[in-house]
Amino acid sequence: MRAIMPPAQSGPYPDRHLHCQMLMEERFRAVLDDAVAAGWALDEAATAMVELADNQVLMIMANAETDDEIARAIKSR
């Protein structure tokens, strides 16, 4: 399996998120295939991946909020 390639350029550019999806698709499909081969239904595996991704985004947002609160507390000292 190939490594995931880096962004086409640094910083924002049109379709950056789509580009990321395209580059990650092979690995994504491999994980789904592995789950199905292990006995999980495709819809179960796909739903699990959606929920894992959602939880990851929520964690990133919560960590950013906590970092902001810590920075504000330190600044207000």
C-alpha cells in the first residue's frame, strides 16, 4: 500500500479537502475491506468509521477550546 502523499502545496488551495479525501481513499477502503473480511457488515464498518471520524473532530474541537481557555487564564493572571 502506498504512503499518503502530502498536500499539493502548503497553505489553502481550491479543493484541498477533496484532494485529501482522494489521497486517503485507498487506506479507507482497505480498512473497510479488513473489517468486512473479519466478519463485520459493510454498513456497520462504514458507520463505525463515520462515528470514529466524528469523535476525532469533536476531540480536536474540545482540545482547541481547552487550549484557548488555558491561554485566556494565563493571560488574565
